[in-house]
Amino acid sequence: MSEKTLYASAARTATPAAVSFRCDRVKALRLVIDTTAVGVTPSVVVTVDGLDSLSGKYFNLLTSTAITAVSTRVLEVGPGLTAAANLVANTYLPATVRVSMTHGNGVTITYSVAAHLVR
């Protein structure tokens, strides 16, 4: 298993640029979103998309519910996993995956996102 830092811990008020990375020979993906501080009413939604290399378009693999409080949220994508709405997707990973953190408002929320690539 290898690990990548997708977003280092920082306070954010706006949606940062999405992060794309290769998943060649990766069986499953585990994202750990560690939220350590929040403003009054923050909201951020995590989206995991796969790239269709033929069309060049992204398609959705998993979308979380809004993160609104200090917590550690784990999202997983991979074949053979027990699907759970907004947390776990039982599907294969394409060669390229993109992770987006969409902020619902301008309220400060501090988080980091790590990707664990299970081979």
C-alpha cells in the first residue's frame, strides 16, 4: 500500500483545485479526510471521479455527504467492498482518478486529505 497527500492540512474557505492521480495496478482507494477545525456552518463535499481515457471525460465513482463538523471521514472505492451510500463504492478503479473538495459556502473549515492506494 502507498499513501499520497492530496490536500495538506489548511484552513480553507473556497473550493481548491481538484487533484488527479494515477491508479495503475491499484485494487482499492481509501481516502481519509481529517477535519480538525470548523467555523460556524461549514460545508464541504468530497467527490471521487474516474477518467474515461477514450472520451477524456470524468464520471462519478463516489460522492460523500457534506462534512460540517470536526471528524475523520473515511471513503473507499474498490471491487468486492460492501457498498454503503456516500461512503463506500463497490466498483473498479480506472487508471486515473480525480478528487474534488466542493465548498458549499465561504465558512472556514480546516482539513487534510490522504489517499491510501491498496495494491
